[in-house]
Amino acid sequence: MKFKTTVALATLALSSGISMAQQGVSKTEITLGSIQDLSGPIAGFGKQARLGMLLRVDEINEQGGINGRKLKIIVEDSAYDPKKAVLAAQKLVNQDKIFMMVGHIGTAQNLAAMPVQFEKNVINFFPITAAREMYEPFHKLKYSFAATYFDQMRNATPKMVKEKNIKKVCTMYQDDEFGLEVMRGGEAGLKAIGMEFAEKTSYKRGATDFSSQVAKMKSSGCEMVVLGTIIRETIGAIGESRKTGFNPLFLGSSAAYTDLIHKLGGPAMNGLYATMTVQNPYLDEASQPIRFWANKYKTKFNEDPTVFSVYGYNIIDIFAKAAQKAGPNLSTDSFIKVMDTMVVPPDMFGSAQATYTATKRLGSDASRLSQITDGKWKPVSEYFK
């Protein structure tokens, strides 16, 4: 009887040991999950981020993986809908049993999905959004890489005002958390130099007509406009302004820093400034490493890479560096331990150095200015913060 009890206890201990194994990590594979918009309003961004991730995953696997394990990434579509993001997170966490969520796109979508992940001890690694909630309030499972919209505009707005000797600043912003963060950042920056917006005007998400907003800013005599806009709204607002002879200096956030602005908006977009944290990779880029990378991407996917391709690529690259350092016994805890002292040096795309600690979950709050000149984004400042 005693023998049977011993066997039963040994079996129980063995089965518990198996159940305690790290989710998403087997002897041969590490499974990652990502949620992108592949069919909704920012599907262009989501598809580019996905391809950037796949490129780096393939490179890592061709080089033998991470400590002998191949990388597998499962990408789900949220269509930029928070409800769909929750369903996607439930599938990835509970059914696919991912080790980590990487590069999930969208603020509201991340906020909706994070509770599902955190319940199962799944890290939210480098979401593609510049919202402060991606690292605040502190949570050990949050890691963010993007300088916030608030900080971007808090720093860039007064810098531009001083350099260009601007007397009147207006803002046009999307009436949601994204647009408000851009507006609040600009407001804080102006307050620091004893100024305030001469005019504030907003629009509802999905709007296509900006004639009333432009007329309001024009009548206020604004010399500079801070734009809390993304793609269509940036093009629409600037296009309407040019049409009416209103030609202030336009300053957007990193949400407007995309090649789609000059590709879709044409010559009217020349002169637009925007904040950015990594450089858009052009096939004829002066930098040989970026040019080589961009051509490799184009050869593989038959389309030009963009800044979102770079985001996706870098997210997997930094994950791999940390996972490699965590060693063969990869777990959530061992990964966090590495990230607590992680320093990510500047890369070929011009990213600022990023650092993480046990209490610091945003890698860098630095951004720089770029301007569309002759139909192409060109950096026009060093990093500031």
C-alpha cells in the first residue's frame, strides 16, 4: 500500500512539473502572438508591421533560432476593433498558448486585450502605439518602445515656435484619446514658453470634410498648426488649406510620419513636419545598410518597406536579443530579469538608445523632427526630449 502511495505521489509530482512548464516555450520552439489590423482602417500599417516581423523571424530561424529554438509567430486580425482584439487575445493566450504578445497595434485594442494576457502572465511587449498607458501605470508585464504622442508634441511644438519665430499657433485634432494626447502635448509645450493655442478645433473620427476647421484656423491668422491627425485627415486638412490659400507651418506627430502621406497626398504635402523615432526606409536611401535592408524586404515581399515594417522588424529583433540573453531556461521571469538591465543601442534606422530597468518600462522618450521635401521624408533635427 505504501509503495502504491509513493508511486501515486511521484506521478502527481511529475504531472505538476509538466503543467508548470513555461507556456509558449517547448524544447524546439518559442511561440509568439501579435494582433494587427489586417482588414480595418489602418490595415496598411498592420500588414507592414506583420511583414517586418516575419522578415526578422525568418532571419533568426535561418541562423539557428534562439538557444536552439525556432521562432513561430501567430498573427490575428483585430480590424482595429477593441472587441475583436479581446477575442484575438483570448485565442492566442488560451488556445495557441503564446509565450508573449508582441507589437500589438492600437491604443484601445491594447487596453482591451491586456487583462486577458496579464491573467495568464503573458507580457505585452512593444505595442505599436505611442500612448502613455502602454507603460503607465506600472505593471511588470508592460514594455513600451515608443516616445509618447504627449512628449513628442510637448517637446517639438515650442522648439518649432522658437526656431520659426511663430506668434500664433492653432491645433486641429481627432476627437478621441489619440488626438487629445497630441493636443495636450502641444498645449503643455506652449505653456512652458508662456503661450497657448490661439484656436482649437476638432473633428470626429472618420471625417472627410475639414473645410469648417480650416476656415476657423485661417480666420484666426494661425502661422502654425499642430495636427492630431493620422493619414487621411492629415492629407485632407493640408489639401483644403492649400486650396484656400492658407499656408501655415504644419506639425504632425509620429502618427502622420508615414510614406503614405506623400504617396497619396502628392506635392501639396511638401513642407509638412512630423515627429518620428525611426527613419522611413527608402530603396534609394543614402545609408547603405538601410538601402540593403529595404531591397531585401522588397525582394521577399514584392513591396516597398515603410516605417511600420521597421517597427515590426525591430520589435522581433529586440525580443530575440533579450530571449537569447535569458538562456536556455527561457521563462517570463528570466526574460523580465534580462529586460531589467537591458540597453538597446542606436540601430541603422536611427533609433535613439533605449534603456529598461525594474521600474522603467518605456525605453526612450526621445523623438526628432522630419520634413517632407521633394516627396520624401528627411530628418531635420537631432533627438530631443
